[in-house]
Amino acid sequence: MKLKAIGRHLLVRLETDSVEEMSKGGIALPPDYIEKLRGGCQTAEVLDIAPCAFDDQPDVKLKVGDRIVTQKYPGSALDLDSSWNDGKANMYRVILDTEVRAVFSEDGACLT
């Protein structure tokens, strides 16, 4: 199956959260503290970009494979068969170009 973004949308795969649930000293961190550390943000990998995405922002040079920062629950989750892509179908979302908050670059994060 191949998915293609249309309009001003992007197809992204959410990355797993990088916040550890245990401190370096072995203390379990409470869920509300972990959520606070995450700051309401989510990182994702760009899988497809629609032709009209970022038309009003010509300085944004986003490409497939880039890592982005977006809000915690961006766009629309794809309701795919759970057997698709090793059971990680719920990690895929279709988001608007306006939901991209920052783009990771080799020399650091580049705010959009």
C-alpha cells in the first residue's frame, strides 16, 4: 500500500517519546512529570509532502526523511489495519503544513 499526501498536508510517522520513565538514579518518574518534560511536543519523520504544502512559506525547505517537531497530537491518525507495517499503523498521521513547529537540521533545530 502506498499513501500520498494531497493539498497542504504531510504524511508523518510519529517517533517514540525520548523521555525516560526512570531517572538516572533509578527513581520512577510519575506520568504527570513525564508529560511536563515532553512539553506537549512530538517529533516525527516526514514520509510524504503534498505539492501545495508550504506554498506561502517559500523559505521552508522540507523534504522526505526530515525530522520535525509538532504538537503532541497532530493532525488525523490513520485508521489502518494493525497488521500493516509491523503493527505500528497508529504511529502514522496526516498533518497540515501549519502544524510543523520546527525542523531538525544537521547544525541544530531550525524554527519555521
